[in-house]
Amino acid sequence: MDAKVTVTPVKHLPAGKHGSLEQVFDNVWVVQGAVKMPMWMPMRISKTMTVVRNPENGDLTLINSMRLSEAGLSALDRLGKVAHVIRVGGFHGRDDSYYRDRYGARVYAIEGQVYSRKLGDNPQPKIYMEPDVWLNEDSDLPIDGASLKILKTSNPPEAILRLPYEGGILVTGDSLQNTPEPDQFVNFPARQMMRKMGFYKPCLVGPAWLQFAKPSKDEVRAIMDLDFEHVLPGHGNPVIGQAKEKYRASIEGKLAGCHE
């Protein structure tokens, strides 16, 4: 970024409850767990981290990073060496610094994103870190053949990472989600709020992201121009097979909260 910012380090947040690493494709895993929201209410929601391994050197790239327990980290270490962390979600990134400090991982974030513990439009947010690399759609990525679709009208910017395997795999932050029902990591206050907001549907465009980030409808609908068969969302279960058609109704639908 061009402007000089003051970085105020903060302590790493603790690991929450999470499941096991589940392999979904060759050299691709996901793990789901609980994340506490930065609100006065004790709300915990579910988040999904994606892990991609370079088959040539064993380096791991984490997308939508989530701090794991020591047992979870041991399982991660058995897959390879954590070398890279890519932030795609504008409201994500809380655990990126943990993996940089523990493993010396290189952190990548989208130009215009900010590392702050507070949500909202604070003109002078308290920034606790900066990434090692700022990304745009022309940037080199640590995954061979991967590419970025950046939703630039979203505030903060949101990206979709496309992996060139299996007909195309999209790894998303808040834009594309898949939460038919609340899982074990969502607590009662969050279940109530998220049900009212319309979260609990399969293959949906994130309703809170639309409301708070306010991307343009045209830019969201342009997701359909991407070639993909599968989606690994930052929230919810993997969508394996025919994902483009499964998301079509939501992407081409009302998109409440979007700018025209």
C-alpha cells in the first residue's frame, strides 16, 4: 500500500474448537472450526480453512487461515511445511499473524484490505500487522496455475482464489458460502441471528457480506464468468461437483444489499 501506516502488534487470539483435516482432492484439505465474532455478544460462528500442498516440495498454503489446537497443528505438520498464507476475505485474516510467527510463513493479502480487530468503517483503524505481499489480479501466487478474481466494489475488497484442478476449484471468503444448517461450531446467539439474516441455505451468496461490504450486482454476477466445478467456501461445507449450477440461482438472484 502507498500510505505509511502505524502498526500496533496485538497478542494472537486463542485457538477455538475445530474438526479434523479432511482431504477433498489430491493435495487439498479443509478443516472447519469455531471463531468468536468481535462483538459484545458471545457469538461464535463456523469457519472453514483450506490447505493446498505443493506436491513437488511439500510446502503448504493456507487460505482463510484459522488457528488450530496443538493436536491440529501436529496433523497439519504431517501434511507438509506451512509456507504461505493467502487472505481472500476482507473480513478475515485474524490468524494470519499466528502462522507467520510460528512457521515464518509468507502472508499475502489483497490490496486495500486492513488487518484490524474492529469491523466497520473506522477511518483510522488500529492496524496490528501488514502482509508480506500485497496482491492484485496480476500478482504471482505461491500455487502453480492459481489465479485471483478480486471483487473491487466490495468494501473491504474481497477475492476469490481459483485453483486449476478438477475443472476449477474456487476458494472463497465471505462471497460464496454453503451453510444449509448450523453446524456444531455455531453457538445459540449466532444461530438465532444468522437464521434471521437468511444464512441457512445451501449454495448462497453471503447475506452479511452483501449487506456490509455492498459489492455491485454486476461484479457479483460476473462470478458466473469463471470456470469452476467446485467451491471451497470460507463458511460452510465444500460443494463438490456442479457447483456453478448450484450457485446460479443465488448469484443471479436478488442480491439484497448490493449496489446497482
